[in-house]
Amino acid sequence: MSAQPILLGVNIDHVATLRQARYRDVGRTCGGVIEPDPVLLALLAERAGADGITVHLREDRRHIQEDDVRRLRDSIATRLNLEMACTPAMLTFARSLKPDSVCLVPEGRDEVTTEGGLDVAGDRERVRAAVEAIGELGIPTSLFIDPEERQIELAAELGSPWIELHTGCYANACHTGRRSAEWERLRLGSDRAHEAGLVVNAGHGINYVNILEVKRLPNLHELNIGHSIVSRSLSTGIEEAVREMKRRMA
Ligand code: PXP
């Protein structure tokens, strides 16, 4: 376990998923109450102890919108972590937004949520160019990758200071016999990344149960957690949902 407390980045994408389910075709100026507002929920999450707010501005704008991200940039007091695909349009957006960090993620139109890590090996030059372009803005880049040695080594080689280990396979394996093998893959990956000088974050599929095991991974700097916190907030409110996750992370 790391000596420092593990930080919590709250991913609020699914607050916008709920809003878009009803208001996709309505502009913010329609005059009615448009709920839920991701910015309000982000501010409440911060008040409850979130160390940062994470959003994924997807190419198809299925949940978070550009306007949400800009309002977050102007309102939150912690750090804004922008997850984005490695595309020229997103790089232009990041340049104008200046988030506190950028996490490069793969993006597939048909997926319900991000599935699998970035293939740094298969897309090396594009990832290198994006890491350099974002680094020139003074913004640290994180690469969302599977806990595979080759991907980790390449992340270090391309100069990305951070990685985010994809915990989705572990989370999906929690109800199968592969759970401890997947946890072990994450442990080895985290140690390998730490040895290579990378800051190790992790995320995807982390919930109030598996957090008790995830937090035992070595070298963890920050966890990005979305679905479970937003889901829990429907019954307890987001402040209690964040506080409970922080209690379990401690
Ligand atoms: N980290 C990354 C890079 C992601 O793409 C996601 C999902 O958007 C998360 C963390 C959060 O995953 P979850 O919503 O399952 O907690």
C-alpha cells in the first residue's frame, strides 16, 4: 500500500448520461429546469472530499458536452482531468481548455463505455505526438492502458509521466475464478510502471466492494471512479456517496 493516501478523482460522465436521456435535443436556454447538472454534482463531490473531477468528452458527445467541460473549468476548485481520444479535434479542444491533466483513452463508437486500454504499441506515433503536444502546454499526460509490460514500457518511452491502469478486466473477473489472477496482473503492472518512473493511477469498474482489494495495489496515486459513485448518489446523494468511497479507500 502506498504511504500517501490514494486520491479520488470522481468521474461525473454518468450524471450527464442521465440528463441526455431526457434533454438531448434541448439547449440550455429552453427556460425550464434541466436536471441533473454535472457541474453542480461536481461541486458537491468536491465539497465531500473529491480530489479531482474527471470527464470524458466523447466524439459522439453521448454524455458530457463541451459546454459542461468549460463550465467545470470555470467552477471547480480541485483538478480537472480530461479523458479524450487521440484526435486532432480533441487536441485543439484541450489547447483551448487547459485542463490540469489529460488522460488519453481509446474510443469506439459501439462501446457502451471505454472497453480496454489504449494500444500504445499499435498507435505509437499518434500517441507520441499527442503526449508531446500536451506536454508542451505544461499539462501532464496519462495513458489509459492495460497492465501489460509492453504497453507500460512504451508509455515510459514516449514520455508520458502518468499512466492509468485499466482495472476493467479485474472488475469483470470479480465474479469468476480469474479475480486473483487479474489482481496479480495489476500488481505486477503497477510495480513495473513504478520502476519505470511512472505515476500510477487506476480506474474503470471500481465499486464499493472491489475497492477494498483495489486499494491494496502498490504505488497507487489516484483512482478515477464514476459509475459506482454516481449510482450510489441516487440513493444517498453524491456527498455521502463520495464520503463513503473515501472511507473505504482509507
Ligand atoms: N477511467 C477511465 C479512463 C475511463 O474511461 C472510465 C470510464 O469512463 C473510468 C475511469 C471510470 O469508470 P467507471 O465509470 O466504471 O468507474
